[in-house]
Amino acid sequence: MIQRWIEIIDTGHTDELHGLLAEDAVFYSPAVLTPQEGRAKTAAYLAAAAKLFADTGFHYVEKWYADHSAVLEFAADIGGIQVNGIDMIHWNDDGRITSVKVMLRPLKALQTVVPEMGKLLQQGGTASTG
């Protein structure tokens, strides 16, 4: 399941995320106070993030696995700002993702990503990161 996730992120084929997500999937954003619940919202946030990180040198540098979860550390460069973070992913017995929690560092990276994600989400019709 995680290999499929990585392929989707690497290729930018975010239209394929829908099939990987459970109906009740939840996205935890580093920029939004409340969890974003449901497959549609989770897919929208993930698609916006994939678009934002396209052509930034985004890559996974470390990977840790458990039976139904993984922590994937990533790095990227957005406009000269070094972004480092993790995707914490959980999935169910059916191999569908139930939650994705993203954490970013340093603060300057978060300050760079938040407004850009807001713009992309508004273009896609999803609520902003405010």
C-alpha cells in the first residue's frame, strides 16, 4: 500500500488517490486546527500538497513501517526555503488509508507552505487553511 502511495506522489497522478483512501479518511494539516474529514476533503488536501511540492525536489529520505502505519520523512526546496517534514499514514485491514498527518519544519517552511496551500485549495473549491 505504501509503495502505491509513493508512486502516486512521485508521478503526480493524484487522481488515483481517491481509490487509495478509505471513505472516512482524515487529513491532519500542520496549518489547520481541525481535522479534515472524509475521502473528498482528504484527497483535495493531498492533491493540493502534491501540486505545491511538484518541481521542488520533494523526496522521501527515511521510511519507518509498522503493520498498519508508516512514517515517511521528506525534504524539498520551495523558493529557496528548505522544507523538512513527515507524513504519518495509517491504513485499515483493506489496505485503504484512514489518516494522513503532516508535520513540517522549520517555522519558515510552514510560513511558506500555508499561504500557498490556501491558494491551491481555494482554486480547487475546498475551504482555505485559515
